[in-house]
Amino acid sequence: MRVISFFDSENKEHWIEEIRKSDWNASTFLAKMLTDGTFFRNRR
């Protein structure tokens, strides 16, 4: 398995599209947070 850091990736849009293709229930929410730049907004 290869682990890829989204935030270090040069092709973030590609990975967002791959996340959207997932059948994981939270994939749409994750893709939206990554697209909007709100992934780290509510960190504690």
C-alpha cells in the first residue's frame, strides 16, 4: 500500500475526485471540506 499525503500532493483536484468516487458515506463531506478549505477549521 502506498500512503499519499493529500496536503503535500501537487494534484489535489485529482484526489478530491477519487474521494468523491468512494462508496464511503462520508466521502462527499470530506471532499467538500477539502475543496472549501475547511478541513482544519474546527480542530481542537
